[in-house]
Amino acid sequence: MIHHDAGGYAFAPSDLGFACAALRALPGHRLEWAVLPAPVPLADGFELARRHVEGLGRPPAALCGFDVRLPRSLPRAEFGAFNRGYIARLREWGLLTEHGCPLSRTNVAPTVRPPAEPSVLAFSYTVQRAGGDPNFVVSGVGELPDDTVIPDGVVRHRETGPEALMEKARCVVEVTRKRLDAIGVAWDGSAAMHLYSAHDLAFAVQRELFVAEGIAPVHGVIWHDAAPPVDDLELEIDARAYDRQLRL
């Protein structure tokens, strides 16, 4: 883990460029998750997040994650262009580090009523507060093992049959576990599990994968009818444990 003292959290870096692999709050800090009632266009959402954090007496560096919604899944070239603009905004605010982007990100395209443009639905940040169990976030994980690239590394690329989807989900669970290990967090039932896919996978992931891994999410699996941000992928999973969730 890389300690990001200015933000009050530590993160496991990633070669993605636009997000870390996972992060956890440093001692004396806790994570909060602010959720908007509807997606807000990206620039406005960034500004809203900055004002909210500064209103709490925290520096912009306390921002440690964004939940982004896209109008549709993008081809790789368009996704790369989107990420360059996203990173440019983080750089303007001085949020990047010498080890890359320290913020987490989940970025998906809702199947029903997607936003008209890239938007922010929620954001994470740290506050100074003592606590017990670790607070953490794992960035959205698709069916792409670490150290591989799209499209060659995608598990069962472009296949959407039941067997292929479960193999993809098994890869996602394995990568998620590795990221939790990287930040020193045990994967137990207290983590909120979010599954993003346009395919009917939630039941099978819960019964066949999580049970086999000894994972029993206390709050169940939260399924979002949404596709990953790149049109080469079919599902995404993230894991979170916050001290407090706010609806703004």
C-alpha cells in the first residue's frame, strides 16, 4: 500500500491510470459515501464533491473515489479519450500522486434511463474520526485478470452464454480478493457487494461463487442493471465498507 497522508487513506496502485486498485482509510480516519438522487454531469458533479468536502473542513485531497455513470458502453478508443479528460480534471485539482491516481472508481452504463452525458452519481472521501473495523473501497473489477490487457486478456471475450458468464464472474471474484489482500483487509460478510451487469447473474454469483469462497454478504448482493464502461466486458463487481452513507 502507498500511504496518502494528505488524503487520510492508503491505496494499492494500479496500472489502469485512471483509478487505484483499492484503498483503505488510515488510522484516525473513516470513509463516507455521498450519493446523489440522480446522476449529475461530470464537471458539476466534481464541483459539488469539492464543495461538500471543503464544507466539512477537509482538503480536496480527502476525495478518494467517484461513481461515474455513462450514456453507453464505449469502444476502447472512446473510453481512452474519456479517461484522459477525467485524469486531466484530477490533475488540475492536484489529486494525482507520483504513484498514479490514488482514487477508486466504479464506472458503468445503466441499461435503463442512462444519463445523457458522463455523470457523477456518488463520491467517497475521508473524515477525521476514530473507528473500529477497516473502511475500504475496491474499484470496479471486470473480467480482466491483472497484468493483462483488453481484448486479449478478457475471459471468454464476447461470449455471453451461462457457462462463459460464470467463468467471467469467477475471474472477477478472484481479482477482487487479491485487491482486498493487497490492502490487508479480510473479505467477510460486512462488505457491501455491488454487481453491475446487463445479464441475470446475481443469484448464481451469490449461490455458486460467494458460498464456495465462504463469503456471505450480510446485506446481500446489490445488482445494478448496468454494463461495464468498455464494450468488451460483460460485468463488474466492487466491494465497499463505509463508516457512513449520506444521501445529498
